[in-house]
Amino acid sequence: MAGRRLEIDGVSKRYGDIVALREMTFQVGAGELFGFVGSNGAGKTTTMRIALGVLAADAGVVRWDGEPITLETRRHIGYMPEERGLYPKMKVAEQLVYLARLHGLTTAQAKRSVQEWTERLGVAARRDDEVQKLSLGNQQRVQLAAALVHNPSILVLDEPFSGLDPVAVDVMSKVLSDKAAEGVPVVFSSHQLDLVERLCHRVGIVRNGQMVACDTVEALRAGGIEHLVVDAPRAPRGWADGLPGVTVVEQTGTKTVFELGEGVDDQAVLRAALATGPVTEFSRRGQSLTELFRNVVSESHEAVAA
Amino acid sequence: MSSVPDVRVGNWEAVGLVAGREITGRLKSKAFIITTAATLLLLIGFSLVMKFVAGGSDATVGVSGGSVALEAPLKATATSIGQTIDTRQVDEAAGRAQVDSGDLDALLVGDGSKIVVVVKKEIDEKLRNTLNVLAGQLALNQEITDLGGDPAQVGKQVADAKAEVRPMEPPFDYNGQQLVIGMIAGILIYMSLLINGQSVAQGVVEEKSSRVVELLLATIRPWQLMLGKVVGIGVVGLVQMVVIGGAGIAVGLATGVLTISVSAAVGTVVWLVVWFLLGFFAYSLVFAALGALVSRQEDIGGVITPPLMFVILGYVLGISILPSDPGSKLIEILSMVPLFAPTLMPMRLAMGGVPAWEAGLAVVLVLALIPGLVWLSGRIYRNAVTRSGAKVKLRDALRAT
């Protein structure tokens, strides 16, 4: 089990004059949940399609277990494409059995696995319905089942959370965490950064076809400036103006977020807040992934503008 | 995690899985069951109508009194000029009543030495001819007897005397039935190529537009997917062709509408199957490749119309020229050209009279073309099938690697 990892090594791809990927490199180890984030068109989908062999790379290698990936080893990957794809007129169970068999399962194994996954994902009652008759959310669950029925050793999911209701998001999160706990490397892309922050062990941020930041969530957040969050419900607007060494970053409702200057005593802020009335929240917070992401993306805009 | 399971899928296993999905899906589909049943009903209905039209006699004639002796000569004369006459012996009064009621077309009366016929108003023109010929015969017989000859012997000699025809090139005798079978074979193969060929293109686009192709190509190779689809739809078309062709011929033979030999009938079905397979395989490879260029069902027509025109052209030429001119030189040549052979050759084969070398050459030429088509269409399909969105230009699909 140790050393079972998916490596994307220096993968490049261009479409005519447009560079889609430039030396994209990252690894996902066994049991790791890797979040892949970036703006639209940054190259996440292209990377995944190349890993799955749907697209050919111009340069670079995708390795599994240290060996360049082949059609045979690709059958171990569970894949959820960005553009969902299922036969609309085929029944759910028939379709999943067919896909499982294409991944090398026998009919008996396939049926057992379909039974198990449709139950686990809450679509067991719809097994004999045509896919097109399902709601989008349920189609999404079937799509995930399609990525899981062959008991994959790697999971590559492109935007698995888009279009899901909160319950389905929980189901999906649970499945991904369980799979990772089984020792499966899981890569998924998402724009829901809070979700990525909560679920993932490591995160890669892509910009213009390049990996610009790739580390654990803690390490990524540690780099930034710390924020102070104060919730003082009775405080008048602008109560914090003029406090030395702090700048108000944002003010929503009764909540104020400060950026603390170097060596500034946060207790002074608390006293000022208490002077206005009760304080219901007072906390220090590292920068969120969303903030980090914004910074990274705006850097790119500045770079382009410069 | 347990050890990684063995998930190797052989080339042919993958093709088989894809084909299997097509076959089970289509055999169960309402469209397939309905078209097959409708075509069968149509063929059976056609056979029954033909039987009804062909059966029965041209006229029913009563014979009474002395003219009873004319019953046999009347039938023989009618047959000799291509008429069928039923006769009935009645007494004169009853016969007249039946003529009046329309049960009899005519009643022969008198002593049988000459023809006296009672009809209601007018006599049918063909029946009049028959009776005139018979009357002439009777007069002749009378003369022969008067001269001391034997009318029967003279009659035999007259019947045996025939012009001897010496053709320099014996023409093939196309009979009407074989022409009809040829036309039906043409219609069947044309419909089958049209329907199944378009199914291939639609199937390819369905996978593209539903994006399921991306999921499939992450596990199997493009050629396996394309070939599996062609084979699967081909098997379904074949089943349909054998059922319809076999049942049609069986019904034809059973009702007596078809009087060709059983071996000729079986030969027709076998050739039909051979040409369906060749034609379908060649054309559907092209349809699959061209279907891969577009991403929406509405755009299929635009890309598959050019090759489809060859199918239609072949069929139209065949159906419009062959009935009047079965030996047409133009059709004879075109039926060996691979583009037209799948529609024209089975028509000619069903009509009979095709030299073995022509039948063989047509098969060999199509077979020779197929590897080239496999290569070309495989290339187009592979390059185009994962590119969704706007129509992929044929030139780009050919060039890309």
C-alpha cells in the first residue's frame, strides 16, 4: 500500500497557440484527499482528462505506482467527468453493470457492486428507471456510483459537488473521506473552497495551466496574515475606527474583521469592543482558502496587467 | 485496501461488451419490434393479395345437352390461349337461370356440332375469342372427318409443328416472380442499410452528446467502441433481415404464390444476408466516422447525406431500370462497383441470371475496400469523438494525431 501514488509529472498541453497546461506537476499519495482548485479555464479539467487518457499530452508523464499509466492501469481509476455522461435512455442498474464490466468486473461482481453503491448513495429505489427520468441531483449520484462501482484504486473527480443539495454534499463528502481512509488517492476539483478546506489534506491551486501553490491546507493558510474577528452586537458603526495598529477588512452585520498590524495587542481591541456593550465573539483566524485563492488569482491579474 | 484486482479486459471482450449492450438494448426497443412486425405483416399481406389476385378462373361456362361433349375441348382451347375456364354440367333450363343470376358467365347449348352460346347481355371479349377458336377447330375437325382423316391425329401434328428458334446468345429467361423477388430484396436491403446505417451514426452522436463517451474512452480504446457499435447494430439488422427474408419466402412458398424452387429461395435469402453484411459493414464504418464529427442529433443529416446518396441512388436506379430491362448493361456494371454493389447486386442475384464471376467480383471488391475503410474511419472517429461542441472539420479529423 505504501508508495501507491498518482503522479502528474511535467504535463504540458497546448491547443494551437493557447497553452492549456504548462509543466503541471503534483502527486497524490495513498489515502490522501487532494483538492484541485483554480479559476475556470485554469487547466483542471484538461489535467484530469489527460490522466484518464481521454486527451493526449504534448509532454510529461502520468505515473501510477511509479510506472507510466497505461490503458490497463487506467481501469483502476474511478472517473467522474466534468460534463456528466451517462446513457439517458438506459436504466440505472443496467448502465452501472455495463460500466463496471467495461472495467473488468464479472457480471456477478458487477451486480453485487451496483447493489451496494446504489444503496450507499441513496438511489437504490431508482435502479430500474431510465437515467433521463431522474432529477439532476440523482443523476449526479448515479454518476458518482459509475465512478465507484468497479472498486477503483484511484479516484479522479471533476467538480463532484457542483449541483448537489446539502444532503447530497454530505453523502459525497462521506464517500470521498471513506475512500481515502481505505487508502485510495482521491483527487477532486471544486469551486466550493470551504468544502475543499474542510475535506482535503492537501490542496493545489492552478493558474493559467500552472500549479502555483501546492501544500497542506494548514501550511497554505499559515503563510498569510492573521485576522481578528469581533462580534459586538451593540457597537455603533465605525466603533473601531481610530483604534491604533488595526485595519478593518470587512464589516458584515455586527461582525467586524480586523487585520492586525505587527506587534499590536489584540486585547486593546477587545477592551474597545467591551466598552460598546457585550461581545459575543472574539477570535483569531488564519486566512481562509478563499482569501488565499483570491490573492493568488489577483496576483495573476496584476502579473497580466504589468 | 486489498490487493489490486485483475481487471484486464481483452480487445475482443471489450468489443463484445459494447456490441452486447447494443444488441440487448435494441432487440428490446419498441421501434425494432414494431418495424420488424410491420414489415412482416406487409410481406404476408402482399403474398395473400397476390394469391387472391392470381387465383380463380377467368370465366365459368355451363355445358348442357349435346354440348357436354365440348367440355374438354373448351378447356384445352382456353388453356392454349392463356385463359382459365371453369365448366359445369347443367340442364339447359337450370343453366339459363344461372346465366340470368350471374352464376354462370355463359351457357353452351345445342347438340355439340357447333357452338351456340347463351349469355345474359354481352359476351366477355376473351371468352368470345376462346369460343371462336373452338368453333374454328370444330369446323376444321368436321372437314377433316369429311375428307376421311382423323381430326385427333391432325390436331397432334399441328400442335407439334413449331418454329425452331436458334439464339446465338441464349438470353436468361427472367420470369415475373423473380423480378418481384428482386425488387423485394432491393427494398429490404435498402431499408436495412438506411435504418441501421443511420442507427450507427445516431448511436455515435448519442454517446458524444450525452458525454458518456468520455467515461467509455477512459476504459476502452476508440476502435473497440466503434467496432462494437457497428457489430452490435449489424447483428440486430441481420436478425431482422433473416426473420423478414425467411418468413417472407416461407409464406410465399406456403401460399403457393412463389413457385420457384426451395433451393433458389434459400439462395436468395443467403445472398441477401451476405450483401446486407458487406453493405452494412462498409457503409456503417463511414457513418460511424462521420457521426463522430458532430455533437448534436440534428447535425447528423448534414454529415451522412453524401454517403447515403449512394445507397439511395443505387436503389433508385435498380428499382426504376431493372423491372423493364433486367439485363441492363448499366446496372450490370454498376452492380460490381463497391459503392452501388450493396443495393444493386442483391437485386440482380434475386432475379437470377448473374454470371458467377460477376457475383464473385462484386464481393471481392467490397471486401478489398473494407480494410481501407476500417483504417480511415478509425482515424476520423478517434480524432473527432472526444471533441464536443462545434462540428469537427473532416480535414482536421484526418490530420490530427
